[in-house]
Amino acid sequence: MLKTTIQTFNDLDKWLFDNFYFEDGHVLAIKENPLEIIVGYNVKANYKANSERHILPFKVIPNKIYEWTFDKEVVNVGDDNYIECIEASEVENGICLDFSTPATFRLVADSFEIEEQELIKMTFKPWASETEMYLTTDLSKIPRPEFWKEKLSEYGHEILFRYYAGDERLPEQVPYPDYQGYYIQLADRINSTQEGIFLKHLKIENGKLSLSFENKDEELKCVWDDLTTVLADFPNAKINSGNCEFTGEKWKRYLIDKLLPTTE
């Protein structure tokens, strides 16, 4: 495996540049006494559930450590956790790696030994979001605001609409068909909250409706589950949540058994 010694800021910054500053990469492992850090990034990835994934890893071994601020209580390590980037910083003594994970920590040392490791081949683990959903369906007309109120009332939820931190709006007060950017909120929570379930996207194109909801109120979990059940009943519903894709029927089964797709 390729091995190099880095002793200057410029060489360290060039190595990071050549490896895209490990943006959306990983701190894969940390071994202490003596300190060794394994970092890596995806070189083959489409991020879909169960698709093939290749990670290019490097072992970083510092010589003569001046500063090491890693805190295992606040930094998550492993291929399931993404970092923002790794950058080089100029310091008075030695050379410095700054990690943004999004928690930050740094390593300052006299020099670094860097060893490229064998490519890691694996698959993306499936996961579904608890708060976001994107839907496409065979509808050529945008549902009116009254539709959501009526459907959710069948589940026992009395909802209204609002803008961010705004007052309640009855369905007939919501502009149609362009009401993207509005929130759904329970009538009795309008005055005690600023948000709700956010309608992020709403569009008709080529005879298909696409929309996206995001739950921004953790107290609306039951409303959210029932709303997604309503969405699953749309004709030929295709639901994207996390890195998984579901039909409407598969989504409703997922709400019951929480089993994620195991094949691509």
C-alpha cells in the first residue's frame, strides 16, 4: 500500500485536496496508545438502499503529538456517520488536521505517516426517515387544501394551515393551487408552536403529481404516520424515504412491521 510522510502544511493541504478534503467522508476508526486514525470517503456510491459501495480508506499516524482534542462522548465514528470535511490549518508548531464531523476536533503533530489502505467493499444499509417523505403519483391535479383536512379528520386529527410562525388559516384561506411552503398543524397547537408538517414541494408535471412533506414538530408523530398512510393510498404511489423506495402498499406494511427492503 502507498505510504507517505507529510511534514509541511502545503503537503498536508495538497493531500487533502487530492482526496476532496474528505467531504461527506468518514472517520472510520480511532485507535489510541499509540494513536492511529482511519479516515475514508466513498469512491463508488449512489446511496440507494442495498446498492454497492466502495470506500477508499487511509491510516493516519501522527509523530510527536502536540494537540489532540477528540472526545468520544460527542464524536461518532464509523461508516454510518458522515463528516463535513477534514482541513489543514496553519499552527505555530507542527502541522494540523481539523475535523468537522459536525462536532469539531483537531490533531496537531510534528508530522504524519499516511498509508492508503485496501478498498472497502460493502453495500449501503437501508434506512427510512422518520420526518421526511417524497412522493410521486398518477394524479394530474393538485389536491385542494380541504382534501388534507378531510382525510386527516377521518383519523381524528383536527388540522389547520399556517405559514411559519403565522396565524391559523382555514383551507379556503390557503391559495390554490400554489400552497407550497405552508404548514399543517393541529388546531390546538397553532398558538403554542411556530411550525408543523411542512409542505416543501408541490408540483404537477407530465400528468404526475410530486410532493414532499417534512415533519418539523415532534409532537405530530401520529399525525405524520396517518398523513403518510393517506399518501400511500394515492394511485401508483412511489414513496422515497431515507435511501429507500416503497410502493404505497409496502409503505403501509413498513409502518406496521418496520422492516426495510433487503434487496435492491
